[in-house]
Amino acid sequence: MTIDFTSSVKEGADMSALEEFSKLFAAQYHYIKLTEFLSFVARFKLGRYGKFYGYFDTMTIGEAFRRFLKERSDELDTVIRRRKPPETEVKVERNHEMPDYLKRIPSWGRKKKS
């Protein structure tokens, strides 16, 4: 991850801390596609989720990623709503008049509704 270089922190990430964080991150967010993660990194580098202050902070990355997931969810909802065709109202004509073949049956021969 080049986030620590982009943000000009005083100290780069400790490799063992970065390795541990990477494993935890991959286990927690195993369903995220690589392209989505790269989108997060790009947005983070652009300052969308805050800024590093002096050192590489895994807590800041985790918090920023949760904000990214919320944005991602909202963006996906918007795309789905736009793709879904609008509900169309279907008018059903109802003819409450008795059909001719039933009109020919005398009323005494019809079954009564219960």
C-alpha cells in the first residue's frame, strides 16, 4: 500500500504491523473485489476520508474503509434504483354485469352465495 508515502507521514508503516493488518483486513472484508479496494485507496489518497497525522495508523484506515463501504452501499442503491423500471399501473376493466348465459337461468335455479 502506498498510502503512507502519499500522505507524507514521518514514519512509514512497520512491516510486521502492516502484514498483521493486511491479514485481518482480508479476513474481515473477504467479499470486497480488488477493483473496489483500489477505488478505496484512490479515494483515500485524494483525501476523501481524512488525513494521516505523523504516522501510519491502521485504525484510521479501518475507519476510512467503513466510510467507504457506506458510500459504496449508497452508490449501489442508486444504480439499482436507476436500472429498475418504474412501476407501471395496469388498469383492469371489471364488468360486473352477469354474463348472458347466466341471465337465462331462472333466479330460483341459481345457487345462493353463502
